[in-house]
Amino acid sequence: MSEKLTKSAQAVLNYLQEHAENGNISIEHGVLAFCLHVNEKTVRRALEQLQKVGHIRIESGKEECRANTYFLISYVPAPVMPK
């Protein structure tokens, strides 16, 4: 996982990490593209790179007509701040 990420891949990874619940998130390419102000093709390339270098695992939702689910490989939950 030491391969340098493109700026787009880093932005997608940051988004997935910030919005993941229990280390995974189901989201459509179009939604990611809209939120990150990039093209859907850019999102697809970024996700492919993230999977290739081992940051995420992708579970296709195509057969069930739902969004893909992205599993963060090195997910560490954010610490809970004491009250």
C-alpha cells in the first residue's frame, strides 16, 4: 500500500473514510462524483487504483440493482471523544 495515489484517488479514499460506517460504505459513482466535483469516469479510475493497491475491496451491487459497497481494508474507527 505504499504506491503513490493520484489526487483523485486520495480524494475518493478520504471521502470513503469520512463516510464509512463500520469500515464500509455503499454509494453510487454519480454521488461520489457530485460530492467531489469530478467526472464519474474519474471516480471509477480512482476506485480501480484504490482496489489495485489494496486500500479497498469492492463488492458489486449490479446483480441486485444497488450501489456498490466499498470495504476499507485498513479501517480504523475514529476515536470517541469523552464528554
